Amino acid sequence: MDTTVVNTGTEGKTWGGGNQPLKASYGKMMMWFFILSDALTFSGFLAAYGFSRFKFIGSWPIADEVFTHIPFFHGNYPMIYVAFMTFILIMSSVTMVLAVDAGHHMKKAKVTIYMFLTIIGGLIFVGSQAWEWATFIKGDYGAIQTNGGNILQFVDTDGNRVAVRDIAVSEHGERVQHERKSGLWFVSEGTLPSYTVDEVYNGLEANPNVLVRTQTLTEDGKKTVLSREESLKQIKENGKLVVEGANLHVNEYGSPLFADFFFFITGFHGFHVFSGVVINIIIFFNVILGTYERRGSYEMVEKVGLYWHFVDLVWVFVFTFFYLV
């Protein structure tokens, strides 16, 4: 007996997406896949940051005391410049939306203008982040690292920060850095700090209104300030190294882990922003040359817009984790 197979069109009904599943082109779908995988990467980084902060919650730096600088202005302006950076990046996302909308209406002139504004916003953000890094690395007040790795800072009787350079008493003599030519093989030493622990101790003795503040937080979220006697004792007995600024080894603001996560996560995000700026520049020149006008579609603007919105959204979470919480 012959068996006849009847094609009822089940295969077509099962898929039906053709080469544009979910009514999206292949390029747009791949951009969404990339964004999803990148979102999981950033989620892992921020989760690791959260766990580390919870573990060292009693000694974690206070963001309002770390990010207090504004270019060309001296003083204490907590979070203002970071808020400005965030505003610029969000506004660049708005101009990108306008560029995509103009592309849907095939308005080349408006796409060009809005893409240009988006690029300017991205460049301002990247430049601001570079300046913030330089300020964070350089430091402001300095501190003493103890033998146990804790950070001791200096404050006056009113609780205001006091810089190491303002109290240290310079001693006569020249400090020599370890070098191989001096016979100290297999010994490495970073850049010498501006002052020694003894110089800072002598300065602390000469300034009775200066106290030591530890990195340990009290119940009300403020750092513990030691008495005059305990301040001198801590520097004398436990002082190991004068710390200026922050890097991957030491951090004058508190736990070195804070600096490690700050450099890694904000640097990783900054790389994304820089990459987005480069891609936007390429798309911008293609718009000027009329490439997408001839294709009859500005979908490339829309695809790079998805990436740019993702970068902005990630910064909202980074901003919240590092600066607000």
C-alpha cells in the first residue's frame, strides 16, 4: 500500500519568522544578544562589588568624602561633578533617541546634528572620567597605613580632614630608594612617598589640635576618631607607610578593594563608552556621506543607538552602587 504524506504547512506555521524573527533584522537581533551577554557580565562585577562591600562594611570608604572635586575649583563639593557626568551621559542618550527618530523619517540633516551632539556628550563623559581617575590616583589629604593594613587619617577637633603635608615636619637627610645598582637585588619599591612616618608623627606631636581617625565606622555611619593619646600611640607603634592617593595596592580613603573595584568597573564601563564614541563617529561620517540615504534605511543608527542606551543604563547602576549607596 502506498503511503502519501500530506504537507499541511506545519513547518511554516511553527516558525513563520522568515529572516526577521520577532520582526527584527538579523543585525538588530545580534545586537540584543550582545547587550544581554554584556549585561550579565556587568551584573557579575556589580554583584562581586556588593558582596565585598558587605564583607568590609565597617571599613568601606564613604563616597561623599572621596568624590568631592570639581575641575578648576578648590573646596569640598561632594558628588556634584559625578552628577554632572551622569547628566551629560543621559542627555547624550536623549540626542541618540532623536537621531534614531529622524532616521525613521529619513531626515539626514537632523540625524547628522543629533549624532554629532551624542558624540560630543560621549567625549565629555570619557574626558571627565579620565580627570576623575587622575584625581582619585593623586589623592588629596594622604594617610598612614598601619602594619595590619588599616588606614589612619587626620582630622582637627571639629572633624574636618587635615592633609599630611600640612602637619608633617620634614627631617634633614635624604631618603634613598631601593635600586638594583645599590646591591638590593630582587627588591622592588614603588615611588617614595613625600614624607616618612616619623615626619608625620613629629608633626602630629607639634599640632595638639590634630587627631587620628580610623577607617572603622561607628553605628551612625561616621569614622571613629581617637583621643589625643591614642592617636599618638597608633602612629608611633603601628604606622608603617605614608599613603598618598589610591592605586591597586594602597588606598588613602580606606579598603584597597574599593580602589580595585573602582578602577576595574568604571574602567570597563569607560571602555564601553569610548568604543561607543568611536562607532558613533564612523556612523556619523557614513550619514554625512549619504550611505544610509542610498540604502533607504537608517537601521545602523538604530543598532548603535541600542548599544548607546545600554551603556547609559549600565552607568545608572554603576553610579548607584559606587556613589549613592
